[in-house]
Amino acid sequence: MDEQVRSFLLERFNAVDSIDQAYLDLLPILRGRVIPIEADESEPEPGFVAYEPPRFYGPPRFSDRIENYASREDDEDRYYLNSIRDLYNEFALEKFTRLKENGEKVLTKMKDILQLITLRRITRAFSELANWFEIRLERVKFEFASVDDDQWVRIDMTEEGEDLSTSILYLQHRENVFVSYNGRNFSRIHNRDHKEIAAFDLAFILRRLEQPLKELKFCIKPYEKNDLKLFPNLDVYSIIDSILRDYVHPYQIRTQRLNFMFTREQRFKSIRCEDCWDSEELMCILKYLEPGTLKCLALRVWDDRLVVTLPIRKCEMCQMIIMRITILATEQWKRLEALDIRDLHVFKNWSRFTHLQRINLLSFSVQEVRQARLTFKEYPPRREYQITVEEPMNLVGIQHAYPETNIHLVGGFPENLNMILERHFQKPIEMEFTTNAVHVHIWNRNEDHLKMRSYLLDKFKKRVPIRLAHEYLISWTSILTHELVPQVQPRVRIGNLPRTRPCFFCGETFEEFEDNETDRYRLTMVRDFYEEFAEEFFASIENIIQENVDDILQLMFCRRLSKRFSEQSNTIAIEMKQLKVTIFPNKEFHIKIKTGFGWGRIVYFPKGPDTCIAYYWDEQDCPQAGVLYKTVVKNRMPCFVAASDLTFLIRRQSGILDELEFTLDPWRETHPLEFPDISALEVFDEFLQASAEKCLETIPVQKLTFMFTREKRFQDPEEEQWQDSHALWFILKYLITDDLAILALRVWDDKKVVNSEKYRGTYERLKQTGIEGRLKMFMNDTITAMDQWRRRMTLDIRDDLLMKNWQQFTHFMEVQVKSMSNEEIDAAFAVLLQNPPEDFEYGIQMDTPLSLNAIGEHFQDHERNCDTLTIRRESFINFRLVYIDFTKYRISFFVE
């Protein structure tokens, strides 16, 4: 194609035209016509029919959705279409490259967003490239029609700060799907269902959002006069659910408001109203939304007045949509602040609304006021909240139904009305009515609020878990001389903290709390108090490097209250001196923390097959090291919970850690005669690897202390290449090479185990070989090839079960050992004189003192000077003179 055609197609590409649209515009020009034909002139609008997927069709993937263009009878047409596609590939690659080079990761203009959605259909490679970008939108609306031959879906997107929306329309035409962008530009996709294509695009949009939406809306096309009298098919919700399940993790979609529409079709099919599943479609979307970010839920019911010819001859509840228990139990529902049910067919379940701040209703009749009164007496609101009513309320009718109310008239017309709900031995509730609003609040005594808050704050500071604090609260209030207000609430509403994307999330499921109707004080009330305390705690430590042990342990406690606080904890920096992990034989783990202000410890051990209980305490405050309280993490084994906390502590360390230690608990009489299980190191490796991939960081440590076991030597004594030392690889590879100054290695004391009946025979056979390496640990080739090992640093092997393999030690500055015999000194000389230190002093430091007299007898050609004995040797390589100084605790090598 010539430059003129190329320029024309580049213009079409920049105008966000699809390949099909560009083809239709270009073809008349190539055939001799001067003016391009508009899209609506190119071919008549097809009749759109429902699509039945072929049997061979399998579940699509994001990268599988490539445009398959219709085959043309004319070979020349196919040539033009393929050429256009090749040029679009070239333009798209240039576009992606330019955006990446300019750092334009977040797309804010609708033109760029539409082009991104269009380009990702061209090839699988572009589909993957599109996943690098993020988009910024204010609102997204998903509307559909699904009745017989009226089949379409439309996605409306609104830019930030704009009122007008941009639409993507999906139409089914036999086996093809036509996707129209803003009414003109369209793509054609073969052998697909339009609902599936729309659901994939919606999932892509929601996955790539850079910030929370103000509103995500799902609605159904209103019934029109000539439509068939049928309920619309809602299977598109299930399709969206199936796609989000594969591509979106729970709680990942962020929107401040969800507007959702149901139908009442099931109300006409089921016999009992409690068996109806009309509200179940809401779960297809709700479970993927992030709790806390979702502030408002708006529920609507499709207007079916012209479809329903006969009234439902059942109770009043059977005419309404009722929220199923699966919805009411979600964290998204429990954390709502506002509920918009301005629809006559949504049931007002007041006992499930007590946690809200605002409720918007279409109307509030005298009968509904009576239902609310009865509910509030038994289930009082947890905090003050407001009911807003769109249609004016009948204040006079309410006053006639309840003469004890106080009504205030202005000019003969009612202006407001006060209703007091007395409760036996409990504080009354006040309902203040105006024409279009109701304010509901409880009369609380301030001293009661302060007493309960002070009591729970003390439990929070002691890191008492929520359920246990709830039990203590009930026990404490049962012995008081007077009853506290049963529904005392936090003094502030729990808000949504500023969000930062965590570098690593442990993947633990956070505990959900359900109130027991028989409890005097609600469990969720205690949770709300704890969240208030956690917010205050995070505010107090914000922008401060944490060195206080108690604050660090409190941070570890708070990060497990909810995912929101887990994310917030990733903004806090801590400064530790030492971090020690101890593995116990009964699947128990200890993490010990040392700062400039003392020690702290976190203990993890199993309770049952799938539950880990973590005990927290501060040893500075509790010298007796007694257990205070426990936190339960369900369905996670101790090694995973400990690995999660260890990764968190390491990643939040603000500077270089003085020492990181991995050790094993010594054998005790209560322990079995077995080697300790060190498989947890592989779990630590997995967590650190996942964190390193996301954070692109390694660990700054000055000293690493690591303990091995000799288990593999006794499992297979005939094996020549033992892998006992390979365990060090799981940790050493994450350390920053330039920071590492000391590597201390130890072997678990196994003398009781190897002399047991199980291992005694193997132990004796290994001793009889007379080969030192059969019983002592040495580093395998994997370890010695690592950059961290090759660093010029200090090696501490003060352990009798570690072999002094001087061939592996020549590059170190100093090697620390327990003792050196004359034979070991000769072995070191034989190696070091072949590889003498060129530009530094090589030292061997000992715990057991040397006998300089014995050294003098062993080396006759020596010089003695007070406490120093010196000998000279020639290097075997370059014959340079090497000086070797002996002192009581050190041997030094240096070249003249």
C-alpha cells in the first residue's frame, strides 16, 4: 500500500476506528470512489437474533478474544483486509511502545481507553500488553436487554469530571457479535456470544481501574409497549460471575457505590417466599467488591407491571425482593454506610439495617413505621442514622396511630414529630420525623460509653482477640451493679483509610463476625470498637519509624483485624536490631524481635489440624514470659502464618538488620528421638520469593546465623552428595551481598538422636569409614557458587560438627572456629599457601587458646616475640613470602 493509504489508515487508527470500520471506509476509495462511505451506509442494519454457542466451543480466555474477520468472496478484498490488519499491528505496537516509554501507565482520556479496549482484540500479544495499563474512570454502567429477539448489552463509561458517557454496544447477529463504539465504529467477532464478549470487556475494565469508581451500575432495559410480556433472562450475571471468578480475586474491584437491578420472576415460580432466589444474582457481583471502599448499595427491581397480568395471591412479603442470608453475611454488606432502596418491591428488613448510617426509601407508610418501631425495640440501631424518604410522610397519620408522640405544627400543618420508644431496663430510642426524613438515635449516658470504651481499649492494648474480648465484656458487665447501655458504639464512624497497594499480602482469610441474637452485647460492636482503636493506633505511629517493641507487636496484632489494616500496616516502617526464628519439633515456631528498647516474642503453634493459634507478648513488660492472650488464624498451619509475619517484618525493616537468625530448638527429654522438621524453610522461601517478585527487593542483613541438621546423612548413608547444607540456600539467596559481613553456621546437637535405636547402626557405620566428611557438614556446590558465599567476610563455624574445608574458605577475611589442632593447622597451610591473601590479612580466630610452646615445637623455624610466634613460608604459586603470626587465640596470614 502506498503512503497515501498508510496515512489514511493511520488517521483512522488515531480516530479509534476498528479494522472492520477502516476496511469499509477504505474499500470504496481503492475501488475508485472519492468519498468514504459512512458506517451506516455500508450495509443495512442486520436483524439480531439470539445466539446458541456451538458444541465445540470451550471457555474463552482474555488472550483468545482475537477478531476473526468474515471471509470475503473476492481475493482482492481479503488482501486489503489482511494488509489493513498488518498496518494496525504496526500502529498498535508503536502506540504501546510510545505510551510505555513516556511512562503513561494510567490512561485518563476516553479516546485512549477506547483504543486500548479495541487494540487488545487484534492479537493475543496486544491483549497481554493491554494488561500493563491502568484506566481512570468515574462511573461504569452495564445495561442489557435479554428477551427473545431483543438481545444486546451496552457498557457506558464516564470520564473523571465529565457528565457525558461513552458507550460500547454489543449486538448479536446469528453467530457473529457486532461491537459498536460510540454509535459508529464497530468490530465483528465470530462464533461468540455477545453477553460473553461484554462480560469479558467489563472484567477487563474493572481489573484495570487505577482508583475506585464513584458508581458501578447494572440495569435492565425498561419494558416497552411492543415488547413481549416476558421477564428478561438474567444469565448475563452468571456469565460475569464465571469470568470474574477466573480473573479477579475476591475484594479486588473497588467502587464506592453499587447500583443493582433484580427481577421478580422467581416470585411467580416458588410456592414459599423463603425459597425465592431473586436476590441471589447480587452475589455474582457483590462478592468481588472491596469491603470498606463500598459505601453505598442501591437496589432496584425491574418494572414488571405490564408483564405481570395477575397479582401475586400470597403474603405481602412474597411480592418483594428479600435479601438472602448469603448476602447479609458478607463483609461488604456489614461494612455498608448507606442503603438506597427507593423501590416498592424491596423488602425493608429493619433488623438487618441497624449497622447503617443512611437509608433512602421511596415511601414510609404508617404500617412500615409500626414494623420499624417493633424491630428497633428488639434490635436497636448501632449508631445514629438517618432515613430519607422521597415521598412526603403522613405525619398526621403517624401521630393518630401513636398518640403519645409529640407533634409540632406550623400554620396548622405538621412540621416534625418526636417518638420515644421505651425499652425495659434499657435506654430509650428516639425517632424524630420530618416530612421527608427520620432521625433515629439512642439516649446514652456518656459515662457508660466511656466505661465500656476504656474496658475494651485495655483489652485491645493487651492484644486480646475480638471474640475473647467479647466474652470478657459479657462476663464483666454481669457483675456490675447497674447495666450499661447495651448498644454503646464507637465515638467515630469507621472510615476508609487512605489505601496503598501492599507489596505483599499473606493471603490469609480474615475472620468474619456474625452477631448472636441472644447476646446482650453484639460481637460486631466489639469489632467496631477495635477498628476505632486500630485507626487511632495507626494515626499515632504514622510517619514514625517504630522501635518500641510493644508498638511493633501491636502492629502485628492490628494487621490481622482486617485486610484494610493489613494494607495500612504496609505503610509503617520499623527498625529492629535482631530477628530470630526458632523451629520447634511440634510444628511450633517462635519469632523473637530485638530493638534498641528490648525484646519481644511471637509464638505460633497448632491447635487441631487446620488452626494455628499465635500468642503475643512483650518480654520487657513480662519478665516471666507468660502467655497473655491468643489470636486464632483459621485454616492456616503455623508455618504459613509465621512465614507471613516474618516476611512482613523483614519487608518493613527501615535499615540494615544487625542479625537474622534461623535456629532449631535443642533436644529435650519431652521431645521424640527424631530430627526436627525443617520443611518450614521451604515455606519461608515461597513467601520471600513472592514478596521479592512484587517488591524487587532483597534483605539488608549484616549477620546471618543459620542452623542445619544432619538428617539426610542418616537417611541415606551410602549417598555421596548429601544435601544437608542446601537448606541454607532457601535464605541466603535473598540477602544483599554488599551488606553481609558475618555468616555464622551451626549444626543441631543430635547426639541423643543418632545414638537412639533408630539411627545407632547407621551412626556406627559412618564412624567406621574414617572419612571426616561422612559425619561432618560441609557446603555443597550450590552454596559455594552463590555471590553471597563468595563475598569477602567473616565465616563463623564454631561447631564441632562442621568440617573445616579450607578449599572453600580461602576468599574469607576471617574464619572463626572452636579450636585448631596441629593437623588442622597443617591442612590450612597446605591450602592457603596455594592461594595466599594478596591484599588483605587472612585470620583464623579460635575460642580455645593455642599452646604457643607446642606450636614452636611443631614449627622449628619460628621467631618468638613475647606473646607472638611468627613463621615464614613461600607461596606455592608465585614463591612470595607469606608471614604467619600465631597468638593465643588467632592465626594471621599476610603476604610481604
